Amino acid sequence: RPIREAKQYIKEHFREPISLELVSEHVGFNATYFSTLFKKETGSTFLEYLTGMRMEEAKVLLKETNMNVAAICEAVGYSDTKHFTKGFTKYTNLKPNEYRKIYS
């Protein structure tokens, strides 16, 4: 149940600055224990899960909107476009603009 609650919290807040500490506090665990439990239950670390959620939303925005990459970066919870682009490229093997060209 705490992991389900944590996943729901992440889903509702992934666009905001969010941390393992914040989410673990929300579900009432210390960060170290929560991190271990989260990985065991989901197969992903907290950061992998959060990144995946943000990248999936970025893919939708690239496909379905005309928002520029900087706006999408901000909309999915990143403050640094360079960091977002690097992460997106690692996640999809395509740069955001390449992804948009292929899939929209």
C-alpha cells in the first residue's frame, strides 16, 4: 500500500521539484528504507521511476503539441534544458526534435 500511495503521489507531482525524501516522508518511511522497498516492489529505483514518468509525458507533449523543447522540459519537471535533452536522448535514443519529427 505505501508503494501504491507513493506512485500516486509521484504521478500527481512529477512536474514539480520532487525528491526521494519528500515522497518517503509523504508515505511515512525514512528515505533509506523507502528506497529499498520501492526498488523491491517496482523493480526501479525512485529516480528511474520518476525519470520514466517525466520522459513518457515529454514524449506525449512532443507528439501532440507544438510546445518548444524548453517549454516541454519545464512542463515535465526539469529546470535545465541541456540536462533534459541529455536524459531524453538516453531514454529514447533520439534527441527531442528528432523524436518529434519521427512521431508527430
